[in-house]
Amino acid sequence: MKVYKLQICLLIILCIFITGCFSKSPSVLKTDKQEKNKWAENIAVLPVENKTKDNIAPGLLRSKLFEELYFKGYSKISLETIDQKLESLNIIDSKGNAGVIAPQILKDLVGADTVMYCTLIESNKPIGFVYAPVTIYLRCEMRRTESGEVIWKGQYKSTSRNFDFTRKGLEMKSCKAYESVIEEVVNKILENLPYGPNLQG
């Protein structure tokens, strides 16, 4: 009798365990699917809007963003392809400057799921008597091409302080710091961007 009761208890526990597993499975699968759908497979990186007098930084920032997005697991959409398509519609000029571009346009032009818009707000590298600071301030956001919804934002400002007793020394340090600051700004901005589908498995 005791053995029979023990078997009944074990059977009830087993049923509860199995029911619990089956009841949790759908929610886990749904969560995984929703998580992957939050981020697109490919991102069209538009020319950086330039609000400064620095005509070099926008191109460097865009190229760096393009490479880092690939390393974060997003498929590449060639910058040249994007520019050629925009130029054909007179949306971008020969200097690489673009006007206001609706996200939906990029979906039709290059098949992008998401568009990255970036603005260079500040770029300063003055050469003083013994001091040559380098400052870069960039702001970015990502929008879905289908709806125009903003799904991510990031911004970062960095300043490198360089000292030397000669102007030539300051210029060399400023030039070296310029590239380092650009790299730091891009890395910091993309720090909180989720990994893309190519790294999610």
C-alpha cells in the first residue's frame, strides 16, 4: 500500500514537472524571436552630416562606423553603393554631402532594413603655444526603413589634451590624437548597440 502511494506521488510530481516544462517552452521561443527581430540584418550608414568646418572627420567617422558595425555582426552594405544610388537621385552631391533622406528610400535603393544617421556636432584641433587639444563630438541614431521608427541612439564627445614645447611637436601629436579620438568616439557610441544577427547564432 505504501509502495502504491509512493508511486502515485511520484507520478503526480512527474506530471507537474512535464506540464511546467511545456508551459514555459512557448514563451522562451517567443522571447528569442522577438529579441532577434528588434535589430535588422543590415544597416545603411549614410554620409555623416557635418556641422563643423572639418571636412576630413565625417569620412573617417563613417568608414570607422561601417567597419565596427560589421564586427558587431551586421551585414555590409557598401558605402560606394549607397553613395552611387543617392547621387543618381541627386540626393547626395559630388562632395559627399547629403540632404534629408527618408529611411524608406534606402529600403528601395539598397534593400536596407535600418538606416544610421550621424551628425558631427563638434571637431576642434587648435594649435596653441604649448597645448593642442583635439575634440570630436558625434551623435548617431538608427531608424527602421519600413516605419521610420527610431530604435537606437548614441552620442559621445571626447577630448585629447596634447602638450609639447615646439609647434612641430604639437602638430605631430595633434595629428596622431585626431585618429585616436575618432576611434574612441565610434567605439563608445556603439558600445551599447546589441550584437547583430551574424553573431547571435
